[in-house]
Amino acid sequence: MRAGRDGAVITGCGVVSPYGPGVPAFLDGLRAGRVAVGPIARFDAADLAPNAAAEVRDAASDDPDRAGAFALLAAREALAAAGLAPCAGTAVLAVALGTTLGGMQLFERWDAAASAGAAAPSGLAGVPYYGPAVRLARTLGATGPVATPQLACASGTAALTLALGWIREGRADVVLAGGADFLCRFVVAGFNALRATAISSHPFDRDRRGLVLGEGAAVLVVESAASAAARGARPLARLLGAGAAADAVHMTAPDREGGGAARAMTAALADAGLAPAEIGFVSAHGTGTPYNDAMEACAIARVFGDHAVRVNSIKGAIGHTLGAAGALEAVLCVDVVSGGPVPPTAGLRTVDPACERLALVRALDPAPAPITLSTSSGFAGANAAIVLGRA
């Protein structure tokens, strides 16, 4: 794979977030530091504690495949922003869409029907489910590779890593890359059982107690520079490099010293041909759990040393959106390298002494950051990072 500054370009972005559908709503909410967390309302969560989450309340409410519906809404917005028509005019369109839950909503409905001795709900019987990536590919006419990278909560970033490789290798002209996930009883009960959740999220805070789950999707149009130039498209940003690494330490806990996360960030910088001092902003994973945030502080310090790079987390505002998280953070990075401000770290009140080495963004920061890095981590020690630059 070719390394260097000539990575792919990003020509469009689409988002469904707890602020609602659309990139403008997403960016406006983050810039205002608005927290979109509240009691779970979409399903009965009375027996789940904590039962707070950042839900998407005005999109795909009746779709039996909620994650796929989010992804499709985001993909259509991204294609429109890129000036591409679905099913037309693209030589080789590919899809790389990360998810952790995929079709769990369908399986929950099947299980509920079976438990009640009833037939499968209307519209589901006999219909195989292949995941949100295949739904996008079928609906939008993809003819190139289709994949669902599953690196737990690093899946959205892993999808962008995969897209960059496909573009460089000439396997696709355009890739719809990102992530999508949704909230259901299964995931809320599971994270509660791990004692990883809290009623509110406070990334890098001294008194943080855990994460708050969220849902949504983000899709980015990743395109070869030649393809964009041939159709007169204006790139929003460049996808300069990507890296991935594993901790191989524990099924759920990260390496306390941030070894895997540091290796992923270092690999992304090397792939982009950049030095740490050239990065103006890091979008951290920042879950608000005690171990993750301390690990990230170690990892960022290992990579950036004395370079006081600005760092934030958006999970205090919109929750941890699982497989969509890295893709949503990539959309934020596209806006920042395009001249947008760095949003505050919502929920941060008193910085944990273990995280004081980070230059955490506490208020909206308009200082330019023409090159950014986004890093994600997940269960089983999965880590991924990407570098984005001004177009």
C-alpha cells in the first residue's frame, strides 16, 4: 500500500445523530456543547439501571432495521453533498460500514415472537439479513467491494481505514465509508452488566463514572483524487493516512499504558508521512470510563510528547455511539480541517490529574487545525486511527 500525503479525498458527509438528521444539526449541537442525553424512551427500560442514553428521536422510528435505516439516511445526505446520484455515474462504488450490533433489532423481534409462540413479525419472515453495509450496497447500486469491519467500538474508524486502502489499490473509485449502530435492550443491559455505564458522561473528568450509550450513523464519501477531479467535485478534506493495532491484553479492559492506541496513532502518522507536531487537533475516543480515559492520556502523551496538541471528546454530548462513533468523529474532523471550530468537551468539569497532560478543549476553540487525527478503541484491544488534512 502506498504511503504519503497523496491519500484519498472526502467529497461528502452525512449524519444521523442524537441531535437529529443532518450534518448541520450535528455540528451545531457539538459547537453549543449541548448534551443530548435523557431517559430511554424508545423501549421499556424501567428495569435497566442506569437507563439514560442519547437517542435519535426523529428518524427511522418504525424501520425494522434501525441501524440500516440510519446508514441509508446518512449515505444519501453524503452522496448529495458530493454531487453523486445513487445508482448512476460512478464507475466502481464500494461500501465499508462498521457496526457492532447490525441487525440485533430484527433478532430481538424474532425472539420476542418466538417466546410468545407467534409467527415472525410481518415483513421479516423468510427475509435473510446481511447487515447495514449490504443494505446500502443493494439500495444504492454498489458494484465494488462491500465489507462490514467489526473492531468493536473502533469499527467506524476501521471502515475509513479500509476505504483508504481500496482507493489506493484501485479497487474502487468511490467508497461510502462510516458506521451505524442503534440502541436496544441487549446492548444497554450488556453494558450495565459490565458496570461500564453511568447516568451522565464526563470524559477525562476526575469524577467520571462510566459511559452513556448513544445511537446514530455517519457516512463519508471517500474518493480518489482522479475521480473527484474528473467530475469537477470540490473535496472537503483529504484522508491522508490510517493505522490499526491491537492491545492483546484483555477482552474488555484496555492496555493501561495505551500501547495499542499509541501504535495505531503512530502508524497513521507514518502512513500520512507526518510528524506529531504537525497535528493541530486530536479527536479522542474519550468514553468517560475510568480506564479508557487514563489509557488515552498515556497513549497521546507517548505519541505527541511535548507537543500540546488540542484534544476533545464528543461522547459527553451525544453518548458512545459504538460502531458509529469513529465515523461521527471523522465528520467533525472534516469540519475542523475545513476551518470550523473545535467543540468543547461536554461534561468535563474538573480534569482528572491522570489526564492533565492533555490540552483538553473546554470551550469552543476557533483556532485553525489544518491537520487532525481521530483515534478509536474497542473491546478485545482493537485500536484504529486516521489522519485528515485540509483539501
